[in-house]
Amino acid sequence: MLWSFQGIKAQNTSKMENQIEIQAITDAIENYYFKGIYEGDELLLGSIFQPGTFLFGDINGQPYFKTVDLYLDGVKNRQSPKDSGKPFKGEILHISVVNSIAVAELNVKMYDFNYRDFLSFHKINGKWLIVNKMLTDTNK
């Protein structure tokens, strides 16, 4: 079935606008996501997630599913990578943006894990927010 919407146009972005959006997402990842995880700051980290977001994946070969609230509670109640003294490295591998949606592929090394994260973003009220997180531990 083909859907048609008369008079409605999708948002188009130029290459220059796309670079601006990629930079905005990069800043959000570095200043809220990586920093929030590293410092164990659930309020900072939580500010980049859309309420109601789900997290899916696997850790140590076991299925992983949490709501963002459960995830942030875990961040709040564990020893932060900063306080543990163990190495932490967050790396942005790729960001793709199409209009008001985006996907970022990240590598996050912390504790004894080497996570590959896929974060889905949606630009809501002018702010890029994570609306879905998928992760796996690539060490296993």
C-alpha cells in the first residue's frame, strides 16, 4: 500500500545544516552521555534521554532490557568509572542524521567491558534526545 499525504512536506536539511546537527549530537554525547556515565551523574545523563526510553541488548551473553529509569538508578547506585580509577574511554564511531532523526554508533570502554552502543536520537523541541539505546559487550 502506498501512502500519500497531500500538502505535507518532510523536513529537508542541506549538507551544511546536516553538519550542524551532527555537531550538536556530538556535543550532546560528549557533554551529557559520556560525562554522565563517567562521573556517575544520573541527572546529567538522564537529561539527554527522552522519558520512557527503553534499553535493549546483551551483556556477558545474557539478554539485557531496562527502562531508562532503571538504568539511571543503576548509574546512580554503582561506583562511577571516575571513582573506580579504572580506565574509561568513550568514542563516537559514526553519526547519521536524516531530518529530525539520527543514529550514533559508539564504543564505550569501562570497567571490564567494551560496549558497542547504538543510540537513536530524535530532535524534540529543538533538542536532540536519545529515544532508544541498544548495546552489546564486544569482549565476549
